[in-house]
Amino acid sequence: MVAGRLRAGWIDHKAGMPVEGVPEPQCEMRRSKLGGYVSRQSIATGGKLMVWPPARRVAVEGRLTSLLLDSSDRLCAPDLIEDAARLAAVHLRWLGLLDGGEPCFLRRLDLATDVEFSDRTAGRAFLDAVSRAKPVPGCKLNTWTAGHGAETVSLYEFSGKRRELVGRIYDRGDKTGDRPHGELVRIERQLRWQGTDCPTLETALGSSWTGEALDWTQKMRAEKVGAVALDEHERLLRLIEDGSVPTQKGLRLLGSLFVMQRRDPLVWWKFRGKNGPATRRKHRGELEELGLLSPSAAVEVPGLSGLLGGAREKWDALGAHWSR
């Protein structure tokens, strides 16, 4: 019966929506490569609807906050999966895909923790260090850069011709566009199960997922960067951003720093004419007053295991936040 409705391209609802205030889902379906059907857009739960008629399986997949009808993009505690599954089941019953009492399994789980760097230079150095990791045999790293160093580092595991994404470490600020590069880094582990390997919802909720998040990074063999020093350009940009140096003055001094670091700075200053040497001395004095020509203090970059050590505390705090 369901297969016939799917071939028509739509799943029609059986009756009125049983939950007041919850919108009715949109369910235009398309055929997937694996023989099932996938909704062309998110249904009202905020997730994709997937149906496999021969296997008698139905799945709803999406970000946990979206499945909870929350429009935010924040992380939330794994124990809220049960609430999301209950809400998704309401929509599936409304579509006539569930009668009630069917077993519920977990098909995919993405575990993530955010690390905020007080000094974004350390965050950039950390991403660059991870991108140079030497993964164990059977695994491969892919790095994507955006012109200012590593932005996303993905670890894949190969089993024959099959490639599985194990996890990602990426700059969250670059993705959302609201943070400078290196300030907020997300470490994400992706778990997937197929068929009879899928754990029941009760088993999943009773598991400690912190170990899973920590274990996969051992396959990367990432080297630790000891310390990184800020260059003069970066230090001056920070002074401009926090208002310590007026923008126009800061831009003039940035140009002077660029000229000073060239192999032939005197040739460049000659373009300034007779006032060139005086301008050079003036700018140099201003840079010295700001402490930019003295060596920068080194920034200590933490190792990967140290960053992940607080994952359990972060997730516990998320659970406490959502319970309020």
C-alpha cells in the first residue's frame, strides 16, 4: 500500500494532525539510489523522511534541534533524542506510516563539541597541525582550505571500495560567518549503522558517547604544535579591531609594516619623494610606541587530546541547559 503511494510521488495524510500547533508535513518523495524513497524537502519535524518498503523501515533524519522544532543551530544533549523520536513518530502516524508500538532504532548519530580559543592564532595553528596528521593505515585525511589555512579536516575510513566518514574538525566561524577564523573549532564524530546493526533507542540512550568521540582521533596521529608567535600584522589588526588604534592610522601603519618587510624597503620609500625618510622614521616610531616591533609572546597551542578531555563536561552542561 505504501509503495503504491510512493510511486505516485506523494504520501497523503490519513487524518487531521493530532497535535495542535504542529504544522502538517510536506511529503513530496523521490526515488533514492539505494531503492528507497526520500522526501524532497524537510518535513515539519525539520528532518528528511526516508522510506524503504521492502525492508519495512521508515527513518527521519536531521539536526536534533530541528527535529525538536527549534530553529537554532546550537548543540544539544544526546538524551533529547528520545523527545525528537517521539515527535517524529507523531508525524509518521499522521502520514499513515506507523500504527503505534513499532520498535525504534538509531540509524545515525553525530557527536560534536565546540572549542573556543581565546587567541585565534592558536586555533588556526591547531587546525593546520591536524591537517598535517599522519592517519593510521586504512584511513585518509582530506583538508579543505579557504585561503587562510586549514578550515575543514575530514577523516575517512576505507573498507574495500566503501568509504565512510569517521569525523571532521572544522572552523565553525568560517561556516557561519559570524566568527573570525581560528576562534571557534568544532570537533565532530559521525556514527552510522545499517540494518540489524542499528541499536535500539533504549540502548543508545544508555550508552556513554564520550569515549566514541575521543577514540576516533587516535587514528589521526596528529602532532602537537608547541607554540606560535603572532606576527606584527596580526597584532596591529587586533589593535584596530578593539579600537586601540584609529582605523585610518592603523591602515597607514599596516602599509608601513608591509614595506619594512620587503627585501628592498628603501626603494619603496623613495617613491615618497623628499618626505619619504621622514615618513619612514615617523611610522617606525609609532610602531615602536605600540610595541609592535618587539618580539611577540608565544601562544601555547593545546594538543588534540587535551581539547577533547572536557567533552563530557560540555555535554553534561548542555543537558543541564536544556532541562531548564
